[in-house]
Amino acid sequence: MFLMLTPSPEAHALQVLEATEGQTVLGRLSSKELTRIAVEGGRIRKVTAQGGEFLMEKDEDQGQIFIRPTSPENPRPINLFVTIEVGGEPLTVGLLLQPVDTPADTIMLRPTGTSGPSGARRHSIQGPGPSSDGRPDPRSPRHVRQLKNLLVVMADNQETPDFEVREVRHEQPLWVGTRLVLQRQWLGDGLVGERYRLANIGPQTLRVHEQHLFKPGVMAVSVEHDRLEPGQVTALFVIRQRRDHE
């Protein structure tokens, strides 16, 4: 794999997702426990989503919500729109949340332009910016839609007419005690989605956090199970910019 995995601490960091009007950001939520979603310095006013995908509890006093997927075994990302209010100004941001087998977690939405504690985990499905070689801007609405659709396609391991599918089955070297195999690629207009099989073949518990997989060109990372006991395996998904030779 073109990315380096490193063992992670046991504790989960706070997820800080930067909220920009009309944009979509990628995060994670517990597949079995409640995930708290709150706004830094503000409140959640409205949540819009497809019914039946998750259960939600509202905390009107604090202006926050708690959600949990309806089906813990369903790996499909959950898409919702959250309208928040900060300083009397409303804005709506899209959330694409990947269920993972992890304890209860917190997602903090931070309106663009504010600062916060260093060390908090940030995920975004927006690209690094327009390229200088004329390729499409990965931050454009079209690419955001492609990214969301591709995550769903890869989670279901399906084909789509918008992407060329390649069967790879190529093992990538990692540290002792793990085995990583690139199984499939989806190649589209400016995007490449990759599905990996990560196995813990060592004697100790392995923790995988997505922030260790980001590098220039990588737009989204998702893992089905971030905690692997010896002998366990998980699917790992990476979406990156397509290279010129691909």
C-alpha cells in the first residue's frame, strides 16, 4: 500500500470536522454505540436524512444529538445534512459517516474559520485544491458527489458504470504481524478507490486510525473495524486522486 500504517493508542481522539456551508465532510460513528454530534460554540437546529438508517436522540438543552445506526452489521456510510447555528447565523453542512466497530465517540462540528485544540482528528472529503496541470478540482460539487457514491459502492463491493473496475489481488508490505492485500480498484474521472483486506497475523491487538493513512493526494479513508484481535481481518477503503499514468 502506498500509505504507512502505524499502531495507535487505545484511546479515541475527538473528531473535529470543519463545517462549511454547502460542503460535505467525512467522519466516523460507532456501529453499536451512540455517537455524539455537537457544534463548537453553537447548536444543532435541524437534521435531515433518509429515514430508517439510524436512531437519533435530541438534546434540546445543549443543542446536540446522539445517533446510532439502525443495523450494526450494515457497513454502508450514512449521509445526513445538519443545520447548525453559531452567533445567530445558520449554515447547513453534509455529513458522510462511516460506521465502524468502535466505542462511543464524539463528533465536534467547527464552523470554518475558527480554531481549536491541536491534536484533534480531522477528516474531510474535500481535496487539497485545484491542481496546476488542469485536472478537475476535487473540491467541486461533482467530485464530492462522486466521492460519496464511491464510498457506498466500495462498501458494497459493487460495480458502477462511472468507474472502471480492476481486480488486483496484490499484497503490500507492512510491519511484522500484519498482512495487507489490495483487492480491487475503481478508476474514475480524477478519482481512484481502493479496497484492501487488512489482517492481524500477529500476537497482539492491532488498532487502526484513519488519520495515519492520509498523505498528499488522499481524499478519504475508511476502515470497517479499527480494532483487530489476532487472526481478525477488516476491509480498508482509500480514495485518492488519480495519477496521470493510471
